[in-house]
Amino acid sequence: MGLRPSEIAVIVIVLCFVAGYIFVLWRLVSKTGNSGPLALLFLIPLVNIVALLYLAFSEWPIERELKALRQHSDRHPA
């Protein structure tokens, strides 16, 4: 007993959405200065909430860079 063409189509569509979701999360997590594979944690129920909280409250690279620039400008006023 095999799969009907409509069932195969649904499986392909779902796999495309999941792949797209992982790709977008991977890019987002990479931009936060973390390792891309951290995005895979978003596929695990409850762990995804912890991962989201971690990303929301951790210091991002742009924040570190801004802090360094502000400290540099405070030491060397124009």
C-alpha cells in the first residue's frame, strides 16, 4: 500500500515549509552572533521558548560594538 499523489504533495509542501523555517531561523540566529545550529533548538517544544529567551536577553554583536564605540568616544572627546 503506497502513498497517494495528494499525500506525497502534502508531505513535499510541509518539508519545504520546515526547510524554509529552519533556513530563516539559521540566518537570524547567525546575525545575533551565535552559532547557526542553535536554530535547530527551535524545533524542540519548550526548548524553543528557552532559546528565544536566551536570544532576547543576551548581548548581540551590534550592542557590544556600540558599547565599545561609546567607551572609546568617552575617553577621546572631540
